[in-house]
Amino acid sequence: MRRALLQLLRCPRCRRSHLSPPDDAAVLHFGPLRCADCGASYPVAEGVADLVLEPPRLGAVQRGLEQRWVARSFERYVRPALQRALTRQPLDRESEYVLLRTLLGQPEAPVLDVGCGTGWVARKLAREPGFPPVLGLDVSRAMLEEGVGQAREDGAAVDFLRAEAPALPFQDASLGAVLMAGSLHFVEDLGRLLLEVARVLRPEGRWVAATYLPPARPAAALHRSAGLHPRTEASLKAAASAAGLVRFERVSLPPLLVVKAQKGSAQTPR
């Protein structure tokens, strides 16, 4: 992880202090990050900081994504299959990227890809000339390991960290955008997630998320049992408003739903 981006992080235990590396290297590959306030220590391996405090509680689908063979085949086979199962007629990858990229606008500070998986969106963003630094966050070790390898092969400067949404281990008003390209329905506590998004965004920073509409009642229970939490447009708009996010917009291609909201220009960090 690049040292310049470490200043964006905050200790997930005490939720106050910055995290300090063991030396002055420009890129941190190994060694713990330490919190000066509470003394907590977080491991770093292959440049990936692990900021998970407790073993995550994963649904059935997320447990499957922890498998290394799934991570290796995720972009080519697993993700398209999962999209077809959830959205029936998914966008092709290039169209999906163009839509997400358009809604992101022109961020003026680092961009966080929450639930980045192996980081295909993060890599494309990072290769754009003049684009701000890109960070990928996921709870799956297997996905992050594959993401690091893919970024190296592509020559894309993406910094990865392991953490579990809804908590976002970043300083207040530190990010230019938060992207969730197909990961929103894995987060159960929507209200807490959007409060965190509003907290870490700079004024006028954008939240962009792709998800799918809830299925009919018999299938809805099956989705919940698998750890999936699709939402209606109305519930997403209400939650965004409650968190202080404004200018809610959506692109609806049922059951695919892509939404955007923004932090107000005069809003103070939460």
C-alpha cells in the first residue's frame, strides 16, 4: 500500500487515530500498522492491510467467494453467472463500466471500491489518465490475493485492504467517491453503511452502487437465507436521505438497479 494513502485510514478499533507504518518506505509491503491512541496493531501482507477486527459473519454466497478456485475464475465465470442469476439480463462488462463511470463523474479525491472482489472496476479506473488514487476494499482474502495479482499483471496502481462493510476504516471527509459495483446487496445494515459513506465522503463526493430489485416473496426468503439483501428504489432513496445524502438518481433496468447520491457541498462530516 502506498504510504501517501495511509493517512486516509483510521483505526477501526478506537475510530480516532491514524495508522502508522513501521518505516518510511514509499510503499508498505509487509509489517504492521499501529494506532498511536489505542495501541492496536494490524498486519500487512503483500501490501494488503488487514483491518478486520473479528471473524466476519458471512452468508452462503460470501462463504463461496472465500474459495481460492472461485477467486481465480471470478471475473471470467463466477461473476457473470452470479449476475445472470440475480439480474437475469445483466449488462455486458463494458456497458456496466461505462454506466458506473458516468455516474461517478470527476472525483477530486481518492475513490474507494467497496466489495471490490478481484478489482476489475478498480483496475480500469486506476488506468484512466489523471484519475485519483483507487482503493479496493473486500472481506475475502482469496479475492484480494487474486486482485493484487491481477493489478500487477495489468500495471494498475490499486491499493487493497481487507475490511468488512458497513464499517469503513477511513478518516472523515477523506474520499472523493465510494463505489459499490454489485456489492450493496451483501450488506445487511443499509442505514449504518450510508452513514459511514456520508462520513467518509468529501463535500460533493458521490456514492454509486449497483444492485438488484427484491424478487417475489417465495424467492425473497431464499435470497435472505443466502445472505443477500436486495432493496427497492424507495428504500434506497429513503436511507440515502436519512444519512444526509442528496441528489439521488437511479438507472432502472429491472431487476438491475444502479443508484447515485451525493454529499451536500455544505455538509459537515458526521
